[in-house]
Amino acid sequence: MSTRMRAVMRQWPTGVAVVTTRSATGPHGVTISSLLSVSLEPPTLLVSLSRRSRTHQLIMENRSFTANLLATGQSTLAAHFAGERPVGESEFTGVGWSPSPRSGNAVLAGALAAMDCTVTGTVPAADHTLFLGSVEEVHHLRATGEPLVYAGRAYHRLAGP
């Protein structure tokens, strides 16, 4: 069943984001496609992360994350944060970023926007955790741009009308 579901879900397009948090050794991040706006009042996001992810463990400890919404042209960055690295190797080497003034989490250069969130709830879901985050600050980094979209094992751009 999971093989068939995976094949079907590959056909479903999603936006791409990098969720960041921090540790004593520096920033950490992971590429996700499971992000949604739960509420505008109060502003709340939901992200889904594998429990095996180092970023998952750090968010559990820090109780905060920043969702960086990637733009068309940032597929290399998305692939970079989706890759596995040896423990101790920073995924931020060679990546443009700055610390958020509020949380200290990484805000990625060139992203469409970034939203600092405080974790207000967690829900176990199979081998993942759903993190509910209260949006504390929004960094609208680009006045124009298109979101990076993922479907069919490839990155895409939205087709205009």
C-alpha cells in the first residue's frame, strides 16, 4: 500500500520550504513539503517532520522553528537541505543566511519569506511529528517571485495564466 500511495502522492504538487532551528553548535535545517497555514487568527503554521531528523530533535528541545519558503531558482538549496550529512558536518557551509533577530534561527538568503514560530503543540503521526507553530514574526524577503514547487520527483515553477 505504501508504494502505491507514494506513487500517487508524487503526482501531487507541493510548495517547498526549509525549516531551520538552532543548537549550541550552530543552525540546522531540513527541506520539507509538508507545511500549511492552519489559522490566520491567531497566525499558526503546521509542519511535519520525521522523528529520525536531527532538526526534529532540536525543535523539540528549542520549541521554535523558522519556515523559509523557497523561491523558483532555489532548487539546489532545497536539494542541499534534503541530503544526508555525516554527524558534525554543518549543512550551512556555503549557504547564505542570517540569524532571525527574534529567534536566532536561520533565515535563508533569497527565500520568498520566512516565518519565526514558537511551538504551541505537537501531534504524533506515524513516524512523524506534526508541529503547530504560533507565527511570531514574518520576514517578507522578496517583493516579487514565484514559489518553488515539487511534483513527480522534480522541481517546477508555476505556469502563469
